[in-house]
Amino acid sequence: MAVKTKYQVGDIIYWYCDMDNEIHHAEVQFVNYAGVGYPDINYEVTTVCCGETKTLFIDEYEVLESDTL
């Protein structure tokens, strides 16, 4: 049985960055999950954050719903 995730590769996600106090967005490049016990799901993205290009892993609970923006 596959783990059900809210977002898939190619989706655009938004999250708040505590380091620069801004909302960022990026395209999901890869979905990482561990389905044992409580599912641990994060989304791999590449974006410019704090002035440099970074690959980040955004936890599913940190993704902002598009209707709250």
C-alpha cells in the first residue's frame, strides 16, 4: 500500500521561512516518505533562500494551503 501525500512531483508548494521572514514557493522535485508508524512526509525543492540557491526538504505540515495566502 502506497502512502498518500497531499502534493505530487510538479506541484507548487508554499512555506514560511523563519530565516528571512518570507513566504517562499517552489516546484516539488521529489516526495520523501516513511510509512512506518506515523507517516513522515517531506517535499524536496530547490529555491533561492537567504540570497543563495538551496535544496530544501519541507515537511508536509509546514506547507501553507494556497487558500491561506
